[in-house]
Amino acid sequence: MAISSRLQVEPLQAPESSGVNFGAVVPNANLENLTDADFEVIREALYTHQVVVFKNQQGLSPKAQFELTRRFDPSATSYGHGKTLDAKRSILHPDLKTIPHQPQVQVIGHGFVAEHEGLTNIQLRHPHHKTFHATAIPEDLDRDHTRFYRWHIDAALYGELAPPLVTTLLAASVPGGGRRQTCHYDDDMSSDDDSLDTLDVALGTTAFASGYTTYDQLSPEDQLYARTTKVEYAEHPYIWMSSAKSRADGLGLVSQGLELAPEQLPPSDPSQIQTLPMCWKNPLTGKLALQIHPSAVRRLHLADGTVVDDLAEVRDICHRLQRPGIAPRNVYAHDWQVGDLVLFHNRGVLHSVVGAFAEGEVRLFHQCNVAASHFPVGPDSEVDAAGN
Ligand SMILES: [Fe+2]
């Protein structure tokens, strides 16, 4: 007889004013030795709640973190970005260090760490928006005010590697002190203007926004557009965008013509370009998430065969569709405690690094995802896509 799971899954209790309708906490999981019954509960929780927080997982081995991550897609084995990170010019390269004995797990964080999991004398660097945004918060306000660094999906978006199903993040070390920051959406920070969006966040939060909410909030016309449009991503997107700059809200890039030209990129193969549905179907609920990596998008392919090629226009369309989804009331900003392992549905949410650490504030995380064995599924058919 199969042994049933004793895992408790507690949906997050968002305040009434909040639009956050995702997230759950599991207080009692033994992730080091996960039974099949436990995993089935976790799988259902993941596709139901999109972000699942496991408490008290300090000391979880990188191997167990990898096994949990891969269990969602057992035939997947390579890190979500594969060898594309070998390219020194990729914007992702400096932020990741690989655990030698479990190379699918990366160490990320901030500050100097003398020894950790076989890595020695590592200097970690929490990405700061001033290195990526077109404008930055003035230095003298930087301690208390911050930005979303970059809203994204973890995905290579070029070549054979399909966007990972899930990503896991384990907080091995978190600076104490309970410092908080105000996250600003706009370049203009004047506090007497109530129309400007801001979000009060814990230092170094990871922010999540639901692609389902983004889709559900659209007008019926925009939902039809989203269901029937395909998104073409740039070739070598993380090198291509390496000189370009982000909007103040971290949701895509401003168009200043700074993207690298084809001759500045590694050799490209048109057959490796990824063109994905704008909406990705949840394998359990069948719901549609509007999932665009807003910084990597290059063209839109519309239902009638039109190709939107003008980059500024492409970005404006994506921003208009996605911006309501990251409104303050729709964002879950996780307040990290040591031992938190956050498992998130990479095909159902967007996420962003937030915040800026001070000198001496050390944080150390383990991150894992694996490229999926299959690409995301969009609306079933033209009939479905048309809503009939
Ligand atoms: Fe990420």
C-alpha cells in the first residue's frame, strides 16, 4: 500500500488589499529524502500556487536540491543556460559560480566568502540596478531606495535549451538586521506624487509576479492578441542586450539602439532562434500565463501573419501587456530567512532580484534549474486560441 504524504501546504495569506493570489508555505518537508508521495504533493502545490516556500532547509545538500529540481522533469540534466554562460560577454556570467561537486547548482549572493561547498575565497556580487538601468537612484538615497533589477524568466531563449520548468533558491546565509527598502517603479522619485508606484520590501527580496494574473487582467481583445501572438527572441540574447539599458521598472529595455549588431555576436544559426507562444499553459490547471522575457524579445508574430519588427514598438507592446501584472498589489516580495528554499514555477511567474546590499552584508544562496526536455505549450489550437 502506498504511504501517503504528511506534508502540509499552507496557501500564503495575502492582505485583503493585495492582488497576490499565488504562493504557499510548506513548513515540514524532508527534502533530503523525499518520498514519491511527498513529491506528488509538492508537484501539485507548485502548479497550483506557483511559488512554494519550504522552511528550515538550512544544510540541504546541493545534490538533494538538484534532485528536487530535476524530479519535475527527470530526463533533463543540464543547467538552464547550459554552456551559453561560457560566453564571457553574457550579462549573466559574473553573477554565477558553480558548486564543483554539483555543477547544476550555482552559488549567488553578495560579499566575500572564504569557503563554501568546495569553493574558496569567492567574491559574490548582488546585481545592482545602476549597472543595468538607463537611470539610477542617486548614491545618497541608495541605502533606503531601490529598484527591481530585471524581471525575467530563467531561460536560454536561443538554441536547443527549453525554459526550465522550475527554479529552486536556497538561502544558506542572509544578513540580519531586518533592513527594508522602498522599491521604485519610476525614474521620478518625488514622494509627494501619490500616482507613482512604490513597494516596501525586505532587503534583498526576490519579487514574483504571476503570469496568470497578467493574462487574466487583460481586456478580452488583449487576451485574444496574447493567445494568438508568438514571441521571437533575439539571437544570443544575453550578449545581444549586454550594452542596452533597462527601464526604471526593470520590465524590459529602453530602445536606444545599443543592442549589439549581428557581426558583434558569436556566429548565429537562424534555426536556433526560439519563437515561443506568448501564453504558456499550466500542465495541471490548464490556465494560461502571459510569459514573455521582456528584455530578450526581438519580434512579434501576429495571428494574421504580420511580423512586428520595429524593436521599440515590440517592447512597447510587451510593456503595455505586462506592466499591470507587476503593479505593487500583484507582487509577492519574499522576505528571506535562513533555511528558506523557494521553489517557483518558471513558466508561470516572472521574478526579479531587488535591492542593494551595503559593505559587509553577506548573503549566500544556492540556485538550481535545469533546461526542460520540452518547450512550453501554448493555447491548444486556433479554435481554443480564438476563445471558442
Ligand atoms: Fe532568475
